[in-house]
Amino acid sequence: MSATNRAKLITKLQTALKKHYDVAPATPSRPLLEHALYACLLEDCPADLADEGLAKLEQDYFDWNEVRVTTVTELAAVLSSLPDPNKAAQRLKSILQAIFEEFYSFDLDHLKKENLGKAVAKFEGMSSMTPFVLSYIIQHGLGGHSIPIDYSAMVVMLVTGIASQAEASDGRVPGLERAVPKSKGVEFAALMHQPAVALLMDPKDKNARTFLESVAKGSSKELDEWLTSKEAAIKRVKARKKEEREAAKQEAEAEAAEEAEAKSAVLVKRSAKKGSRVTKSSVQQKSAAEQAAESQARLAAEAKKAEAKAAASSKSTKKKATTDKSSSTAKSSTSGTAKKSSKTSASKTASKSTETTRSAGEKSSKTSTTKKAPAKKSGSNAKPSSSAKEAAPKKSAKKKSTTTSKSASTDSSSSAAGKKATNRKLTKRKPR
């Protein structure tokens, strides 16, 4: 479309807006940050609902930093009155985060005093910034000339023929700021936002349909065709996504099957190797079991032999013990008889010595009496020979008695000394 024809359509659109819609009240003066946040809520949403959502955020949260660290689901719950609260919450949170990372504060009023190009460049560098929000910040916050056009307004531009499909996809209408002067830019944007949002909320809105027909004949049919194409496009997108998911599933299943086959092949190889090893090990285990059985049998035979030897040795020891006992009893009996015989011999010798002493005394008394009477030499010579013979055994008897008495005295003295020694060893010496 040529620039002149586009400019004519834009002027016609402006007059139709003033005819069918009322001018919205002027926006209150806000800080630059609040203008940006309000634009996030106003995009594809009625103005009254956007005002309500901003008021809820200011009441429910202490400051904007708390809103920044809040999750999207919580923000969507607060902004539940909006047509699409999830998108609005995502835009709000992302732009707050981008502003904080860019300026490290939420006070942006110093940008109003700076050059407009530098300030706009800083906002344009934010990845989460949308064309509608940027244009709203420039128009209401920085005092520049830029008309904010959101998705719903771009549908109106596309249906009326002011913008082409490529321009609509880009999100900008060329020549719009030239056709609409800066003094009427805020009014035009507010008026344009009303039918666009009405058609988005209800595509069969009568006032919006008549407005479209007043701008360009057949625009309502164009809207219906666009809606049907949109539905078809949505279906195509859904079908494509479904096909992509199925293809991804099939690829994943194929990959899983290939992996399973590879694993099964590896397992078969391993099992074959293990089977050969198992057969070898089973043979070795059998031979080992046989060897163990043989060793156990040998041990059992050796144990039986050892038991038999032990029984035979015990019998021999018992026989030896009985023979030792009998020999010891015989020895004790012989020693007892020897002791008894020694005692009887000693007593006999002692009695003989007493008898000899007595007979010697009697003979001496007789000899003394006989010495007084005179006797013949021959008789006296014969008598002394007989007396000498009798005296000899007397002397031997005396010697025997003395030896026996000495031995008895030595035995008694040795027994007494042994008793004293034992008494000395047992008794403990007392300390001094």
C-alpha cells in the first residue's frame, strides 16, 4: 500500500473512533516505573481491569522488589481478573527483573532528564520488552511520540487494510506517527484500544463491527475470515505439535529399542561367555566336591584308627596300673615284714644281752666265793679256760647291744632334727 492511501485510511480510522467511542480520561501522573508496569497489564486488556490489577499489586505487596521475587503463579492469582493473567504476570515479572538488572534500582525518573534516544536505547536493550510496552513508556513516561499498538489493535489494522500481514507480524505500522500528530497521539491510542479489546473479548461485538465497516467496507467479513484462518492455524499448530510429540515419542521408542537390542546383544555375548565359564567352573566344582568327599572319607578312617589306638592304649595303661599297684603292695608287704623281723631280732638280741649280764653276775659271785676256798692248780687252770670261753660271748653281746643302742639313738636324733627343721620352716619369724 502506498503511503498516501495509508495516511487516508488512518485519518478515516481516527474520525470513526471519535464517532463510535468516547475519549477516555487522562491518565494520572505516575513514576516512570509505574508507567512501564501499567503498560504490562494494559496490553490486550481493558483499561479498567488494568487499573484494578495495578491497585491490587500496590496493596498486596510491600514494594516492587517483593513483586519481582514473587512467582508467576502467585502474581497470576492476584491478577485473576485480567483476560490472560498468566501472560500479564510473566510480562510484569520479566520487565521488573530486566529493569533491576539494568539500573539496580526502581527509581527511573532520572531518565526523564536525559536524552530521549539514550533512554529509549536502554529500554530497547531489554530482552523481555514488548513493542506495546516500549511505545507506552515513550509516550506516557518519556514524553516522546510513539503510538502503542498491541496484538488486538494490530488485528484491526490488518482487517481494515492499513497494515499488511508482514507488517502486522513485525508489530509496527509504518507511517502511523506521521499520520497522527503528537498532540493527538495519546487520545488516538486510548480510542484505538477500546474496539480492539472489545473484539478480542467478543469477536461478535456489534459496536466494533459497525466501526470496522465505517472504516472499510467488507472489513467485518475480513475479520471472520481472519478468525477462521486463525482457528485453522491454531488447529494446524496443535496438529503439528501433536505430530512433533508423536515423532519425538517414536524416535525415543526407536532409540530405546535400539539401546535395548544393543544391550540384549551384549547380554547374550556375556551370557555365552559366562555359560562357558560356568561349564568349566561346574566341572571344577564337581572335581572339587569329589576331592572334598574323598578327603572327608580319609579323615573319617583316620579318626576311627585314632580311636582304636586310643582305646588300646587306654587298656594297656589300665593293665600297667594294676601291675604297678600289685608290685607296690608286694613291696610294701615285704618292707613291713623286714621291719618286723628287724624289730624282733633287735628285741631278741636285747633279751640275750640281759640274760648274759645276769649269768655273768651270778658266775662272778660264784668265782668270788670259790677264790676264798683253796683249790688245786690244775683245777684252777681248767676253770679259767671255761670262764674265758664264756666271757668271749659276753663281750660280743655287749658290743652288739652298744651298736644297736647307738643306731637307735641316731635314728631318734635324726627324726627329732627333721621335726625341728619342719617346725622352723612352717613358723614365721615375728618382726622386732
